[in-house]
Amino acid sequence: MITHPPAAAAAPRLQDFIAGHRTLFVLTGAGVSTDSGIPDYRDREGQWKRTPPVSWQAFMGEEATRQRYWARSMIGWRRFGSALPNPVHYALAELERRGQIRLLVTQNVDRLHQRAGSRNVVDLHGRLDQVRCMACERREPREAYQQALRQRNADWATLDAADAPDGDADLDHQDFTRFEVPPCPRCGGIMKPDVVFFGENVPRQRVDAATLAWQQADAVLVLGSSLMVYSGFRFINAAAQAGKPVAAVNLGHTRADALLTLKVDARCDQALAFLEFEQPAATT
């Protein structure tokens, strides 16, 4: 039976849901990291709050798009790169330590689950703390590329802007044609954050790992995701069709509402406040 009780009444039922299943497949989205200061993408109806993110086709095909992306990202990285895990990340790490979470799949690219202590994590959409060359596959830490961006664009370093999702910044009314994007130091190719852009495929090994995990779990828990993007929704849809119980915590509508066993319309930190954990020192 699908139930969507009020948030206050749903917390005990969520506690029962988690306690009542030996193993959980967990999928997290942007709502897990908002308390770490990272904005989310969508409103309560699942609609974009701002212009949709850059597409793979535009990034790879247009120099102007790369200039705009990296200029905004250079500003946004200063705060995104220093974001810290919040209680939700630590609570999920504790569930892993207890053996209840065998694999956590996140749509986020901030690596905050790992910094909180989670070890078995699939970064479905990649990681923003790494940059890769699209020609020779060379990878380097984002902080090293940040230094190269600053060296070539010293006059941009003092600019500030409002934070946007995934390390972006609302840097408006600028002439991006003056911005220099460093090429790959090895082959001169295009450097791109090591994340999956819209229009780009999620690597097959990540999909396979997530599929095996939900198949082996007793139940599914979605946290902080509207599931509007198919790359995450596919697992929830398949699990529900296979008869797995599915609970979701999200502020507002999700694409899977009709498939859910339990829906909690609340912030993730409020819904999971019953979980006790020790907050260890954050790791990289």
C-alpha cells in the first residue's frame, strides 16, 4: 500500500521501514547536500529552479560554452571545494558500518559521502574534484586545474557570485570571451570535469554495480532526489516493478511517487534525526 503521511507522522514510519529491512539499497540526490551549503536544482514540483546545466554536446562543441562554464566554475569551486559533510552523510556512513547499507549510489558529485566515512559508494554522475582530458584521458585533481585557471585569469580571481548547484556560480553580465581555458598539459586536448553532463552516458560499470546492489537488497531508500533524471529513476522503477519496498524522503514531488511504499515530504536531516551516529574526523 502506497502511503504519503504528513511529515510529522512519517518519521516513526520511516524509522520502522529502516529498522525492518536487513539490507538497504540507498540512492541519494542533491537534497542530501543542501545542509552542506550546496544548492539543489529543482523546486517542489520537480521543475528547474534555474537554467538547466550545460550539456555534453555544447561543452564539447563550443569554445564559448567552455569559457562560460570554467569562468563560473572557477568562482564557484572556492566554496564548493571546501564544503563539509552534514549529519545526513554521517548517519548513512553509520548505517554502512552496521552492515545495513551494502552500496550507496549517489547522484551528487561532491564526494561528501566518502568524506563522512562511507566506503562503498558509486558516484553515478562522477566527481567534481577531478578533471580529465577528453583526448588522452589524463586526470588531475581539480585543485591543480583551479590553480591553472587562476594563473591565466588573474583578473577574475577577485570576482564573487552567488552559489549555484555543483560548484557553479551565477556570474552574469561578464564578457567570457576574455577568459582563457587551459588545455591538457600533456596533449593539448579539452579538459572537462570528471562528471557526467546532460547528454552523456553513465559508464556501464556504475550502472551494473547499482543494478546488482538493488537486486540483492531487501528494500530501497531514496534520499533528497526528485528522480527526474532517468539515470537514477531507472533503478527505483526496476526495484518497484520487482516488488521491492521503496521509501523516499524528498521535499516535494518525485517522479516515482506512484511507485513508493512510503513517502516522507521533509528535509533529509529532519527525517533521519532518529539515527544516532558518532561524527568522525572527515576524510578526503
